[in-house]
Amino acid sequence: MELNGRVVVVTGGTRGVGAGVARSFVEAGAEVVVCARRPPEVPLPKTRFASLDVRDADAVRRFFAELPRLDVLVNNAGGAPYRLLADAGPERHLRVLELNLLAPLAVSLAAYERLTRTRGSIVMIGSVSGGRPSPGAAAYGAAKAGLENLARSMAVEWAPDVRVNTLVVGMVRTERSHLHYGDEDGIAAVSRTVPLGRLAEPSDVGAAAVFLASDAAAYISGASLLVHGGGERPAFLDAATVNKET
């Protein structure tokens, strides 16, 4: 799955999952451009940083118009704080939808012409939140559900010139994990709910992204690849009173 000579843009690529994705593409031999509003606190070796707010459609169009070549776009920028629906006005929830759904659409449209020239591919970074109830992150979950559907439609409309796929990502251990899962004991407890017994590392997501962008996935488009360690153990299994030894 070598990607020597290919140019990859990773939005939100300066930390967390995005940084792990960027490192994986560098290891595969690609030339990687990471985009974010602010530069990384710790520089990512062998990458180039470009200041870009993906919510600014004009800036996004200018960025891709000035890019000489593009083989792979990874739409990773996104996220949302924990926020119950009734605890915030609609404007805050709309901003979550803008960042996690509308911005990837605008970025993909701006990148389309460049990608058709190289018969490139797009990898959407989705979430398991898009396929299940997400209390405290309802707008985020709705956006990720829409993103996955958007990718499938893009895959049909833009074939055969551009492949489009989604990584449906579960819980990932990053430098910000404590904001979601608490201290080390909390992270360990959450890890035990995953069938594989641990949270994903950013490199796990990166390896899957490299695969989808590589020639090894040349016939894969419109797909959703689950990167969630086996998912979540159904709660009813532990709540049931049936004799588990029979």
C-alpha cells in the first residue's frame, strides 16, 4: 500500500486522529498537507501545514485552486463538545452541523476537479455516533449520519473518476481523551466495554485510511469501513437475569 509521489490533504490534521492519519500517510510515502486554523503545537515531521478554516468556503476554494496536484482528500476536521439539546440554542447545534457535514461537502466540491485529474479518492472520517443514539452529541451524530450518506451519493455521482469511502470510527485514545472518558481509570473502564479490550489509536484509523486510498482498494467505493474494535457489547446482556451458565 505504498503511496509514493501522491499528494494527500488531511483536514484537521494537526492533532488527535487527524495527526495519526497524517503520520500514516507519511509512512506510506505520500506528500502530506495538513490543514487547520492553527499550526500544530508539536510539528508533524515530513508534512506541510496550511492555515485553513474549512467553514470558510471562499478560503477553501482558493486553497485547492492553488494546489498543483491532489490524489487523496481526508475529510477529518470535526468534533463537538458534550451538549444536551435543550441546554443550548439552535445556533450552537447548527455550528456543529456546519463543521461536521457542510464543511466536508464544501471541501470535497472544491477538491473535485483536482481529484478527477489523478483519479483520486476521498476518505470521510465518520463516527459510530452516526449510527446510534448520541445523547449529549445529537447534532454531531446527525451530521455524521449525513456524512456517511453524502459519501455514498458522491461515490455514485463521481464514479469512475473519484472513489469516496467512509471510515466509521469508534472511540479513539488521543491527547484529549480525558475530556470524554476521564482519568486513566476511566479510560481503562471504557476500554473494557470494547470487544477488543482497548480504545483505538490514531494510527489504527490512519492505517485504515491509507488502505482505502491505496490501489489495494481500487474497487472499493461508496463503502463504510467500521474501525471500532468490534463495537459495543449490548447492555441487555449484562442486565439480563437468565442463568448464563446454561
